[in-house]
Amino acid sequence: MDLPELELTGARVLRPDGWDDGPVAMGGGRISGGGGRQVDLSGCLILPGIVDLHGDAFERHLAPRRGAMTDLGAGFAALDAELAAQGITTAVLAQFYSYEGGMRRPDFAERMVDALAVARPGLLTDMRLQLRFETHMLDDYDRVQALIDRAGIGYVVYNDHLPHDALAAGKKPPRLTGQALKSRRSPEAHLALMQDMHARRDQVPAALAALSERLLAKGVLLGSHDDATPEVRAGFREMGVRIAEFPETRDAAQAAKDAGDPVILGAPNVMRGASHAGNVSAIELILDGIGDALVSDYHYPAPLRAAFALGDRGLPLEHAWPLVSAGPAAILGLDDRGQLAPGKRADLIVVDSANRRVGATFVAGRLAFAAGRIGHQLMQG
């Protein structure tokens, strides 16, 4: 499809070297040198599109109620619209592969990746996959690698949600009955499964190292989730697991930074002013120079709002915005986006300076969302 040439004028534009008031031109899906129909966007900001490295909120669209999973394609279409409305042009959907049941079941993960492959040609935003693998599922290592290979998943994160303390003490873990129902097991069978995985925990490091070696050989990015100590981070780093998602403590985050490992932080943490789980504050880390990407986690409006919130806390927007654009793009190895520079993909958003709302989103030069006065301006020229 031939994409229209546009020249957006009158706005403040965030380019790699800072702000300017020059026009932004698009042609053939790329940032171009100029030309095309002019649109006056005075009173607006033009920013690189958001690259969201970890988003869980897609689950609300694919299964708004338990059992309401009959048409995943319709869910992806609704998700596409929400992402664009929030300025997210590249979205990494963090899909579980877990014993926990519901949308975290292995069979749902397999169904989800197949449905996304079917839906993807009709989507406006660029949806990609992260597989969140529960590391103590020793019997599933071959199955999970087969899924990664078949779906071409390029980003895998290791999780361990087993309630080890409760299991070691012989106590019934919290949320046992709910997890059992979602996993289609009796509470007794679900508890027995968790106890077995806990009992085999000493086998996990060797199995995980072998899996990591195979995935790294295929070019898969590997991350760890909720590192609590520098020692935990160091153990993952030795396996080639370089990305540190949501480190729980300052020490773990600092250890990752010191080793050159990308640190992923939650934008909702910034919006709350603290972690909902009582972990280290993302604001404090970022203001101290720790953190390479802010992600939506469970709330898609959060990246844009967090970037502006950091600006309000004293970090200039031109320094905060790369945490949701150029930074995450670099972590994914996507050098064609994240900045507004000639030749890059025309992934950009137009924000109303008066209310900081997204008025338009372009993905590879295609209009994916438009609303309000900005939408009217684009329609009128």
C-alpha cells in the first residue's frame, strides 16, 4: 500500500539532539526529508512512538471474564486500538507459560501465539511476544523451547512464582484454591504439583543454564524477573540472562547497572511513587541514573504519563522520553525506531500540550489513532 506523504508543522519536536520547531515529514512509512500535504499542529508535541517492552494488560482484551476466550482475534483488534490510543507503537505482550492456570496455562500460551500470528497482518501497531517461563516446570523445558522456536519468540523472561517459604514450612500456600480452579486441578492435585516442583528445585539451575545456552544460540534475548539480590543477578548473568526486569532492591538494580545489564522498571511504579509490592522506588532509581526502560506492566496509559511525571520531578522530558522510546528499542535491537530521524520508521505520536493527551499515533507512517482537535487538523489538512 502506498502511504501518503505528510509534513507536520507548528509543533515542538523531540529529535535525537533535543527539541526544535521544524517540520516532521513522512513518506513511504519513514521519516523523510520533506514534502507532502502540510498539517498545522501548533500547540502540540511530536514525540517518538512508545516501545513497550513488557505489557500484561492485554489479558483484559483477550479474556475480559473467565471463560470469555472464544475469539482471540477480536481481542487483539481491541488491544490494537488501545495501544494506539496510548501512544504505544511497538508492544511486547508478556505471555506467561506457567503452572498457575487461566491465561497462564501452557495450552493458552500456545493458542495465544497462534492467534496473534493470524491477527498480526491486520493490526496497525507492532505486537511482539515475550514468553514468561516458570523455571521450575522441569518437565516442560522441551515443550517450551518448541513453542519458542515455532512462534519465533525473540524475548524470554524467567520467573519463579512458587511460594517456596510456605512449601518448605509445610503450609498451604495463599491463593491455592483459586489457582487450582484456573488450572483445572483439584486443590490437592495443584498443591502436590507445587510440592513436587519445590522438591526438585536443585535441578533447576543446570536445566536453566542448558536451556539458556540453546536459546542464546538462536539469538533469543533473555531476562530475569524480580531479582532480589546482586547474587541472584550475577547468577543469571553467568547464564547469559542480561536483562533485569523489575529488580526488587536498589542493590540488585545497581549490580545490574554496574555490569552493563539493561534495567527494566515499571511505569506504574513511577505513577504511584512507589512499588505496589513494597519494592524499590522506580523514581528514585531513575533520578539516580539507574534504569534503561520504563514499561506499562499492567497499565497501558502508564508509560506516557510516567515520562511526563518524571519531567515534573525535575528530569527534563527530553531525558525521560527515551526511557519509553529509544531505550527500549535499543534493548530489543530495533535500530529502525525510537527516534525521529530521517530514514527511521515513522512511528510517532502527537500530544496536545495543553492536556498531555495523545491526539494522534502513526505507526510506520499509517495513522493508527486520531481524536479531538488534533484528529480534526489531520483530516482537514
